Amino acid sequence: AVNAASTAALRIGLNNTSFNYMDADNNIFRSGSGTERMRIDSSGKGLFGSSANIENGVFQITGDKNTASASIPQGQLMVADSSAVATGVGGAINFCGKYSGDNYTAFASIEGSKDNGTTGNYGAGLVFKTRTHGGSQSERMRIKSDGEVEISGIGNTAGARLNIGSDANNAFVRSYS
């Protein structure tokens, strides 16, 4: 175990018996007990929950997927929206990249989206957005809280488990259960 009191480190805490610190020579963040919590490896990759980069990812989270009540998984990654309760709020992940020289833009996103603005109601869907050149991100597919899947979101039929839509000149494909 690492002797936190004698290790060259950045120490964060109130006293020498309880603190968190970063090893100055290894870029390893440890709890007061010396347990490794996060590492930035020699190539600059952030590793949480593991000291080994499993799939050569730039950012890696390793840990158990715990399940709380109502079969809700917890413990690995949470992306939260701090907006006030409203329809459409929810965490989002943007997928970005360079489009010209060193200029970046958002290409697509996946978003959790609250069904309504009712306080205490946590029904929500999952929204997939993409972007055309010159445009903003637009919803292309939604998995609704009741399990229905909408693709393009146009011409949906209530009760259909899968709706695939297009514009007024194209036919729709609907699958019913």
C-alpha cells in the first residue's frame, strides 16, 4: 500500500488521517486509504475503476453495473440535465469531430427525453439525432417510454410498435403487434 503521508502528492483534505490525493509522479488519484480511484496513463488516457486500458479508449469507466429498485442500473456513468422539470429535459451525449482544419462541430446526439412537464412523472424516451450539412441536429429516431419505436417521426400510427416515415411522397412501413 502507498504511504500517503510520505508520498509526494497533491493532498486534498482537512488533516493527515482523512484526505484524497494525487501521486505526483504517476498521475494516479487515490482515496485517503490509498485505494486507486482514477489514473491518467502515460498517453493521457483517463481510466476510472481500472489501471489497465482495456480497449485502447481515451476515456474508460470500469465497474459493476449495480441494479437498484425498479431494475434501474446504477454505478457506471450518469449524464444528467440540471434544467427545471419540463417536457424534453434529460441527459445528452454529443458526438463531435473536426469538419474543417481544427474546427469542431456536433454531428449527432443521443438524448434521454422526459415525456412531459409533470412533476413526479419520470416517463422518458431515448432520442437519436443526426445532422445534415448546413443544418442543425434533427430527431431521426425515438424509442418512446412505452417501447414504441419511431423513425423519422412522421405519419406515426397510434399503437404501432414500429413506425418508419418519410415525406408526403413516400410510403410508410408500419408494424403492428
